Amino acid sequence: MLADTPARSAVVDLGSNSVRMVVFDGISRNPVSIFNEKAVLRLGRGLTHTGRLNEEGVALAVDVLRRFHAIARGMNADPFEILATAAVRDAANGPEFVASLREIMPDVPIRILSGIEEADHAALGVLCGIPEANGLVADIGGGSLELIRIDSEGRHDANTLPLGVIRLGDRANGDLAAAKAIADAELAGVEWLETMKGRTLYLVGGAFRALARLQIARTSYPLNILHYYTLTPQMAREMTGWLIQSNRRVLERLPGAPRKRLDDVPFAATVLRRLLKRVSPDRIVFCVDGLREGWYALNVAPHLQQEDPLEAMARQMCERFGRSTTLPDALFDWISVIFPDESEYQKRLRKVACWLSDIGSHDHPEYRAEQTFLRILWMQSGGIDHRARAALALALAVRYEGEVDAAWLAPARALLDADTFTWGLTLGLSLRLAYSLCGGTETLLRGTRLERDQDGLCLYLTSARVAVRGDSVRRRLTRLAQIMGQEASVDEASSG
């Protein structure tokens, strides 16, 4: 590899239902995918009855993996590894299949993961994308369902069950009532699930993601992002009931319906419904990061996993799009007086907002507010839920003088409650005022400060900074004070 060629890595997830290769670019806290391709093989179809991999799927797999191998090598991916899961590890001809692949690709490591290893990789993936995750991870594939408990102390009690959507369909002979009974019996055998009652349930795997995609389309949810899509238990029960009862034709009519997954949907919904009954979670969170991202966290960037993924992304965006990497910390301190009673959650988001506050500096001024709003709302980052996306996007749109009644702000209005909307608006207005004073330079911010007391909000300017005052500064100070329910004033005589 040339010295100036960026580091790349690749992993193939060879599952019971599909095979997917992801190529990651560079080494960072947030995995950056530059190639992501899937092929449906159905390797595990019929495995329950024959004990062998589906022959048609085996033939397809060889062709697909030849292509993936060529692409990975052409992109200089190193490491490059193939991970085989339930179908290959359970099939009588699994070792023979892997041996044939090793003949074709002798330089590529091929690992047959145990069910425990598969569960652990899935848990690592969830923690990569949701580092504060605490509860039960359920990763569904074509051949198996992996369950594992995660908390601040690590990953525990991994189990694998033969409840993948293809295998469950085969075991139940396509009958959903039989599938329900099978799922109940399998889940009843996992005794530690009793300790998960009232905890968060994190859902991983393509079949579970298909449920979320259909629910988002059905409900016209304002953000088409699966990662961190969250449901209450009542919403999840209603969703699974609807999916189990709906025929394929109904589901196909929904925009963006995952057509190749529709046959699996009733069985995935059945497993989820039985799991909901077994553990009674407080909420259900969908996670797009799973086995592949877990592999990345373990093999490519283990030293970065202690970083906050959202803060890491904000700093990278600041370095790429902003004008200063020293101003954000100064901004954070300067506006702190506006938020004396903020929670740790709000404090974290405010810090991130300061790092993101100049990323629209090079955009067209007519579209700067909207472009910044969408860039933040849709950014690819872990560690950020949908409410935080909307709050940050709102704040930065307002920082760029976006009007709160603009049509493109509709997702923020839909996703945020009144208090959070006001918080985002206040943050945006405080940043707007700061930039009016400093023009994006830390030097001009020095010698100015805000103070808040029972008499109102006062902007203090030292004699060296009086020149930065003006009508725009006064207007923005007044608007900020109004949203805070206070009177605004300017003190130009202070030497403090």
C-alpha cells in the first residue's frame, strides 16, 4: 500500500439469509463505510430439514464472494476478513463450504463464529453506535437469534437460539401460530431474561430493521433514520400485531418497503412480540450497528472506543468545514451563563453545538440555515438519538438566522416537545449573538461577556471591544433576552 493511501478495512458477514461486505475508510471513532453491498443467498433455507446448506445459495455465495474479494483487494482493504454465522456453523456441509472458499481465497481469513461470539460482536456493535446502551441486545438473523446483556461493566450472559427468520419459518412450516409457540418455548429456556424486565431492548439485524422501516413509512415519521428509532412498549406491540396480520400486498404499497425482506417480516414480528412479553422492556431502540461494526471496534479501532462518538464527529466536522478550532471552547464558556440549570445531557449537546456552530461558513448564504439544519439532522454519527438530532439541527439553523416557522424545520417541530424546542431556540440565538460580536474569531470575543441576574440579561463590553457594538448586536441580544423572558441591556463602560 502506498504511504499516502488511506487505511481501509473490510469485513464480510456471511449469514443464513444474506451476505454483506462493508469497506470502512480510515480509523475513527465513527466507522465510515465507503462500500456496502448485500446479496440475498438464503444459505440457511431448508437447513432444519436437510441439515445442509442450500445448494443454490452455496453456488451464489461463491460468485458473490469472488466479487467481494476482488473489490476489497482493489480498495487495498487490510484487514479483510469473512465471518460466517449460524447456517455455516450448524450445517453438516459447512466445513466443506468454508474449505472451498479458502481454496479460492487462500489469503483471506474465514472465521466461523460461535453463537456466543456472534452475540458478543453484536453487543460491541451496539456499544459502538450507542455507547450509553444498558439493557438487552437482540440480534436476529436468518438462522439464529442472539441475546446478550450489556451494562456499564461490560457484556454478559450471551445466548444463541434457533429463532432466525428462515429457520423459524422452516421449523413452523410457515405457520405463525406454530412459530409463536416455538419462540415462547425457546425464550422460556433463557432464565436470565427475567432480570431484563423493565430494561431497554436494543434490536439489531436486517429483519428487525425491516420492521422499523415499515413502521416509519406507515406512520409518516418525520425522520427516515433507523439508528436510534425508538418505540414505547405499547407502540411496539401495536406494530408487531399489525405486521403479523398484514398481507404482503399491503406492505408492498408502503414507500421504501424492503421487498426482499417482506417474507421474513411476520416471523421477525412474531419473535419480537414474544420477546416483548417475556422481558416487558421500558422502551425499544433499533440499532443499525451490529456484528460488522463490532468487528470494526474490536479489530480496527479498539483504542478509540472510549471516545464520545458524537463529540468526535462534531470536532471532525469543525476541522473540515469551520474556520477555527479554538473558538468552540471559548463559545461554550461564553454562553454558559444562559444555561445555569442545564442537565448533563443538555450540557453535552451544547458543547457539540459549539463545535458545529461554524460548519455552514462556506455554504451559499441563501441556503446556509437550511443546509446546516439538514446536514446535522442527517449526519452519520453514533451517540445521538433523534431528539438530539432535531435539537442540535434547530439550534444551528437559528444560529444562521433560520426562521422558526420555515417549512424545512417541520421535523424539529414534530420531534421536539415545547421545552426542548425552546432550549434549541435559546441555544441558537445565543450562538447567533456571539458570532455577531466576534465574526468567527476568538480574539474579538475576548473582552465581552454576558451576565444574567434578576434585572435581566446584560452584555458587557470593555473599552477595547466597544467597536463591535451595533444595531445587529442589540437586536440579537434583545431577541435572546425575550425568549428567556428577560430585559436586555448593554454596558459599554465595564473594564471587567
